[in-house]
Amino acid sequence: MLFTHMIRTAAVLGIFALISTWLVAITFDATKEPIAASEKRALLRNLHQLIPPVMHDNDLFTDTITVNDPVHLGIDMPLRVFRARKNKQPIAVAMESVAPDGYSGNIFLLIAIRYDGSVLGVRVSKHKETPGLGDAIEIERSDWVTGFNGKSLSTTHDKAWQVEKDGGEFDQFTGATITPRAIVKAVHKALLYYQQHRDSLYIDSNKQER
Amino acid sequence: MFNRYADITGNGLWYNNIGFVQLLGLCPLLAVSSTVVNGLGLGLATTMVLLASNMSVSAIRHLVRQEIRIPAFMLIIASFVTAIDLAMNAWLYDLHKVLGIFIPLIVTNCAILGRAEAFASRTSIDRAALDGLMMGIGFTIVLVLLGGLRESLGQGTLFANAHLMFGAFAESWKIVLIDDYRGFLLAILPPGAFIGLGLMIVVKNIIDDKVAKPSVMLATDGLTSADSH
């Protein structure tokens, strides 16, 4: 008696689990493509702010490679590199990067670098910095990140890749030093990495796989 | 009993409001209410979950045995939240990014399980649906008011980022209340949410007192203090 009661109860719960799973499964299936499309659109919008469409004639979204270099990039995570080309000539790359030492965790960056190694632009794609203080790194809130534009390893020597407070040439903003410090460091690392790996970054991914 | 629908509506919007009176779901309420648009987004998502879960719970109330009702309700709520999370990610991508973890966390909003257990599992589908809708709208109103308070004090704007929710044409809805406002950090940070909610509850209680006094002046003292627990 008790046993059949238990079995019946378990069966009811099992049926509910099946129905719920089915509901989630059909939603997942229906939203899979719109989500991928939205993600692609958002990423392309960010990419095109940095590398304007007139500068290149390839598809940034598919012309990518993935790099993972914890020693030089400071984070153990696969990072995408989007390559911009015009008439098959390399123009620029947009690298995903992460500043691991923000005030509250990782700051995700997109760093665009011209072929010659100068910064084309930097955008913060995701962060958890203090609203009202550290979030001045967002382009919507202040033009601080545009301070990197045009900078390169030759215009700014290694010691100057710091915030002004530490003797470098980049502004910090009032009340927040840790956040800009983390980003300056990450951009510097990305430029050093680019300098060392420039040729391999532009290699055709198809060739690389073969 | 013929007054039930009006009672359900009044309870959800005012007398038993999730945010003001039950003080349930404070974690998302306080975390997300930094702007009007964020508050509205989370409020509407919560309303949809409440409506769907209340209706399903009511529909299955005769099938589910006592012992397994809580796991069954949780399954229902969790799958609706997951579905809405996916749908928002697909069609309101930017807003979904702003609200982030708080959409999946609607599952843990005890108000939803609370309504399922305390109300929907004991009543007909239409009443459960009305209750879910009204509780959700009541919660949304609190979120939007608190968002408005914090956004205007903290950033000097209202309806900023409305385009995340309503599309590009809503970008012009943003109202700048004070030009060149330097911002008031406390209002944006979590303490501002607590203080703001506290002030709003004060206002609600003052209104309730004003309304209650003329009719039941003598009896209120003992009754209200017992009610509130």
C-alpha cells in the first residue's frame, strides 16, 4: 500500500519533470537562432565602432582566430581576435582581452590595433566596476577610453604605460585609480603581445588548421 | 465572497503588495531598481512568471499530492523562468544583458513560490491568474517607483536607456531633469535602494493610517500590530 503510493507519487513528479523539460527544450530550440543573431549583431556593432566598415572588406565576424596565452595576456582564457583586411591586405585586428585586476573582478575589453601597432580604439564590453566611479570607463559615460587612441609602443615607452599617479601618461579619474590602472595594464599587454605575434595573428585560419 | 475579484486586485496592488507589505523578493528588487527601465524590465518578467506559474499551479492542484507539491511547483516555476530568460535573451538582448543574473534569479524570488503555495494551489484558475497578474503589477509598480526615485536622485535623468526595451525610437524618451548633474552616488549604490524603499514604505503607511483613522479609530491599534506578522 505504502509502496504503490510512493511509486504513484514519484510517477507524478516524473511526469512533471518531463513536461517542464519539454517546455524548456522547445523554448531553447525556438530562441537558439535569435540569440545567436543578437549576439552577433551586438558584437558587430562594437567591432564597427572600433574598425569602421569603410576600413575593411572582409567579414569581421567569421575571420577570427582564438589565442590563449596566460603568460603574456595575463588571463587563462581563450580570446578571439577579429582580423580586418582590405584587398587581402591586413588592416587591423580587434582583440578580446581581459583586465583581471579591476576593482570588482574581470573587466572585458575589446582592443583594436592598426597593422602598424598603434591603438585604433578600446571599448569595455563587460565590467562590474562601481557605478558612478569606475564606470567612467564606458564610452557612454565618459570619453576616457578614447585616451588610448593612436597610442603605440613607440609613441609611449614601457614606463609610461601607467596612470599619471604612478608616473605614466594616462589619466586616472577622481575616486577610482584601480579601474584605469587595470585597463592601462591590459592594453599595454595586448600591444606587447601584438608586437611579438603580429604575423601569426594575421595568418589565414584555414591554412593554420591544415 | 462576491467581492473576491476586487479583493484579489486590491491585495496585489496595495494591501498585500509584494514589495511594500510582504517585503518578499528584496534581492532583485534592491539590486535592479537603479533606473526606471531596469525596474520595469524585471517587473514585467516577474509578472509573466507569476501569471504563468499561478495558472499552472492552479490547473494541477488536484493532481499533485501534498508530499511533492513544493518540488512540483519549483519545477514549474524554474522552467517558466528559464523559458522567459531565453526569450528575453533572444528578443530583448540589450536589456537582458543589463539585468543579467537577476532574470534567472527570479526562480529564487520567494514571492512566486509563496503565491503558488498560499494562493494558487487552493483556488480556481481565473482567480489564480488574476492574483498572479495583480501581484506582478504591484511588484512592478514598486520597482518602477523605486527606480524613478533612484535614477532621478542618482543620475538626474528618467527613462534613460528606454531603447533597450522598446527599440531605437524610444531613445528620445530620456528626460534630463537637471543639466550637468554631478550624480549622487548613494542613490545608485545598494544603500540608496534600502533607504529609498524604507521611505516609500513610510509614505504608504502614512496613507494607510490616514485612510483607516476615520472609520476604525479605536480598534486599529491591537489589530494592525497583530496583522503585520
